[in-house]
Amino acid sequence: MQLSDYFNFLAPNDIRIKGSRIGIETILDEYIYHRHSPEAIAETYPNLTLEQIYATILYYLHNQESVTQYMAEWLKYCQESAKQQDENPPEYISRLRQMKAAQRGMIS
């Protein structure tokens, strides 16, 4: 079995763990940025095997430059998406914020 057999390469910015909808960025975020062990990650994502998690980490170690760029682009996308959602929230979020502000006005 080749290491690439563990993944579905859907697009240059979308690599998923085969048999799941989980992207490698999810596992690598836990491993790289949160310093969780593969075993701890497996507890968080019980639908993945420990072998799949180790394969994801190994893929990162074998392709560090390209995967680091992949992760940077993913983080940038997440930040931009969060900013857009804050600036243009769905209607129900706007209503909840208005209700919360009204409640604060009643308490003061």
C-alpha cells in the first residue's frame, strides 16, 4: 500500500482521508498547532483509525513544504471566512444579537 492510498485528492486545496469527509488539515491542526498525540486525536475522531492518523502525519513529514503551504492557505481561508461571516452574518444571527442587546438594556 502506498501512502497516497490513504487519501482522496479532490483538489489542490482539498485532501481528505479516504473513507471519511475529514480533511488532512483537521488532523494536522490537532497535531501541529495543538500538540495532540495521535492517540488523543483518535479519541476525538473515533471514525478514523490510528493507522489513518499516523498516515496523515507521515504524509505531512514526507511533504512538509507543500503541506505547510496547504495549511497556511487553509488557515487564511478560515480567517477570511470568519471575517466575512462577522461582517455579513445570517439574518438569525443579527436577530439574536439584537435580542441580546435588548436584554442588556433591560438589565442596566
